[in-house]
Amino acid sequence: MDATTIRVREPRELLALLPYQLGFRPERSAVAVALRPPRGRVGLIARVDLPDLADDDFGPQLARRLVTHLVGDGAARAVLVVYADADPRRPSGGDLAVAASLSRVTPREPPGCVDPSEAARAAHAVRHFRDAAGPFLGDVQVWVVTPDGYLSFDCTDPVCCPPGGRPLRDLQATEVGAHMVLAGAMVADSRETLVPDTPAGGPARRNATRAADRWRVRRAEAALAGPPWVALWRSSGLRAWRTEVAAAMAGDVAARPAVLGRLNASLGDVVLRDAVLMTLIPGSAGLPEASLGDAGPTASTGEVAGTEIASALSAIVGPDGGVPPDPDIDAAASSVLERLVSHASSADRAPALTLLGLLAWWRGDGARAGVLLERALRADPGHRLAHLLMDALAAGLAPGWVRAGR
């Protein structure tokens, strides 16, 4: 939805908008929303896990980081939306005093109760964010969305915000909701289902795994033969990648297990993976091949000036000269990488998932990037590039072309 103006006095519109902006229905999350002057236009939307923001050690630091990004986006005010399992104003037993001390609500024992930890978690998260935002963004309005209703965190009026909140169906009867539905916008049921993860059939996956094993053996043989042979192995893998991407751009998305297995083995080589990454950058020309060195069996390994490679990579991360991804290259490369993931063994998934995460982050889809990178780190907890990209997401770092346009 382009140039949508949401006013603070219309909280239903904002609450209806957020799942469409995120691409999924948040669960156990805190979503900070920048409101830009002069009319409260929605700006940056940043989601974090609710337990992280509620944590007494890490939460205040995370809250300050969120506020920094909101202010940097031009926010004059902010709204915090807490997605919790139940109405956090309905604590039980001894947790009533905890909730009272951490929020502005005067709790009362209503019918029914929730897990005390849920009430305390929401209250801690709200306190941390309000403490960080107060000096810069003033009073922060807080809304809560549960699986059954929505409510103002500070409202004690049982008519305005009854126990459990107002029904969620109210959020469907909004201008934003109607516009999104008519535009064909879709919302995934959860963050995890935002990115389907469907393995290929058993025989195809086994064939791809056998091919990957063969190409790793060849890599080991090349290492024994010497650097020129390693360069040959890498150059051959890069050509296979370019051929598969070109086929995808021409509409050929057939799954070729032997080729996909070879590419999964190729991406396990960091130098070759970085060359593949450079093929995604508009204007990279011959840099990917040059970064691998000479391919002849008697040639020495070539070197590419570091400034040239840094200049190419700045197209992704740097605000000066940062460019968005080329839509055709993005679509074709993503198609190939998705097939690589579906045909990879559990141990081989991390490189392709990481490159998919990078492409998602580069196009500005942080939610999708986060899911892909988390899967990459589950496959390989030590994957360095995945960790670097996760750090960028955690810091709220936008790709260069986005920052250049702010």
C-alpha cells in the first residue's frame, strides 16, 4: 500500500496494517512503529521477539536500539504493539503486584487468568521500550493483540477494553484491510510459514547428495594437485551457476539433481560462494571470474584489487552508490537457490539459505531474511556470513539503496 497515512486516533487501521507490512501474523512479538510528522504517517516498522525485549539484561539495550532506528527514520512519535498469547492485564495471584509496578494499569482480579510469566513479560517489554523512548518520542501508546482480541495496554475501562479485548473481526472491517484484500495482499499465518520449506522427493534429493559428494571429492583432489587446479574447479562451478541462472531467466526451472548437487558443493567453498554473490550485483561484469584467479592448470592464482571488489559489494551495503537488486537476476537466482535448498542434505543447506537471506534483505524483506538466516544457522551454527547478516538485521541495518533514499 503506497503512501498510506495512518492517524494515531485510528488504532484499528494501524493494527490491521501491520500483518500486511510484515507479511505474517506476529506471535510473541513486539512491533515498534515510527510515526512521522506532520500527520502521523507510518514510517519504519521494526519487529523483535517479545521475550528479548522483556529480558532484564538484554531488553533495555534492544529498546534503545529500536528507538535509535525510529528516530533515525524521522519519527516524532511511536506506537508499540505487543503480540501476546493472552490479555496481559489479566495476571494471576502474586503477579498482580508485578504487573502493577511495571505498567500504568491498576490490575484487578477478573474472571479467568493467564500464565503469570506472560503478564510480567509484556509489562517488562513495555517498560523497557517506554524508558528508552520517553526522552526522544514522548509518551508511547501501547496496543496488545492476542489470538482472540485487541486492546489498549493502559485501558482499565471494561466497556472500552473488556477482558480479552475487542474481537479481532473488528480489524477486518477497516479501510486498510479492505484495500489490502482487494489488492490481493496475502498474510502468512506465522513467521515460519512466511517462507515455505518443502524438500524435494527422496530419490531426487539422494541423487543431488551423491553429486555433491562427488564434487567435494574432486575439490579435495584439486587441492592436492595445486592452486591452479583449485582455480579450475572453482571456475567450472561458477560456469555451472551462471548456466543454471541463465536457464531460470529463460523460464527453465526444471530440477536437475546432478547439477543442483554440484552447485551445493560449490557453494561450500567460500571463495566460490563469494564469486557467486558478486554475480548478483548489477555491473559486476567480470569481477566474479577475476576473483577466482586464472583457471589454467599452469597459471598462478590471480588477484583482484580489493578496492574493486569492495566497490562492487558497496552496491549492496553502502549508502553511497547503493543500488537495489536487479529484479530479473533476483528472481532467477532465488529460483535456483530455492531448488538448491530443497535438494540439499541438512548439512549442505546453509550456503544457499544464506544467499537467499541476503537477497531478501537486499530487497528490503527483513522478515523473510530473518527466517532464512535462522534456518541457515540451524543447519550450520558457525556459518559466518549468516551470522554477519543476522547481526545486520538485529541492528536494523537497511541495505544501501534504502538508506540512500531516506
